[in-house]
Amino acid sequence: MRGSVLAQAGKTEEALADFNKAISLDPNYGQAYANRGLINRQTRRLDQAMADYEHAIALDANYAPAYLGRGMVYKARKQPQEALADFNKAIALAPDSAEAYYNRGLLYQGEKQHQYAIDDFTAANGLVPQQAEPLLARALSYLALDKPKEAAADLDEAVQADPQNAQAWLTRGLAYERLGEKTKAAGSYGRAINLRPRDEAARTGFARVGGKPGQSYETF
């Protein structure tokens, strides 16, 4: 438990030490392997993460977080079919896992299966409403399907949920630009520039819709 708290605080090495200690005390403690796998995955030690998740699954074949974690390792290794199988298993075991739906949605999106991605992002948003990331991801798939109106609606929510999310503001600028609403587009691009001054896509978009530095624009 202390390791989990340390991990949430970003103290990865201290968390890793606690998970190692937990495993040394109880080598059959599957959750400790899965938690250590998370730390290894976050620090890009993918081989160690894979070994930990597989050990956790061997100890408990119904432990959904281990399948989710292993799926994310497969995704990082660019093994989409193996990742999909693990995300499917995680969702079957834990249908209330917003993280599993979100990550499966990202996998579908990467494979350009945008309607499947939208369905998964919708499920994630339904389970954990008012989170910017599933809304932003769903908006990107709507834009890929040439549905800027639906994308703009999602991005309106995303920037209210996380006003410091530069990518959400940038994507919102693109959605409103496609809708022909240049004032909202300029305002959105402007907010993205304020958050990421060197973002070339935001600066180009701002100029493209006629934005002028120093001028204020409505965002809503």
C-alpha cells in the first residue's frame, strides 16, 4: 500500500523498493507484481514490466489490471493484435474500467478504426465523466470522420474540464476552423499558443484564421 502511495506521488524508485519488499515477503502476491510492472512500464523497462504482468496473470488469471498493463506494454512494442486481446480480456473481467476502454480506443484509433474508437471513448467518458483525455481522443476520431460539429462539442467539454490542456485547445481551433467559425478558432489557437508558445501548429492555425497578436478573441 505504501508503494502505491509513493507511485502516485511520483516517487518511482521508492515505490519500486516497496514492491520488491512485498514480493520478497510473499512471492505469490500477484498485485505486487502488477504494481511493480506499472513502475517498470512507466520507466520504459518494458521487458521487466512484461515479466511482472505475466507473473501476476500466472498467479491470478482473473486479475484485470495485469491484462491492462500487459496490453499497454504490447501497444508500446507495436504489437496491436496482442494488445487488443489483452484489452478485450481486461474489459471482460472489469467492465467498469474506464482506463481499459480508453486504451483500447487509442489502439483502434491508431489502426484508423475510428467508429470502434469512438464507441470505446464514449464508454470511458460514461464511466468517468468530465475527463479531458477521452473527450479529446473522441474528438480526434470525429475529425478523422469529418464530423467537426461533434468534435467541437467534445472539445468544448474537454477545455472546461482541463483548461491547461494545450492539445485540446489546438484541436478545438481546428474543429471550429472546419466549421467556419474563425473567431472561436482564433481564440482556441490563441489559448494553445499561450500554453505552448513554440507550438508551430497552433501558430500556423492562428494565422490561417486571421488571428492578430495582441487582439482578444472569444472562445465560447
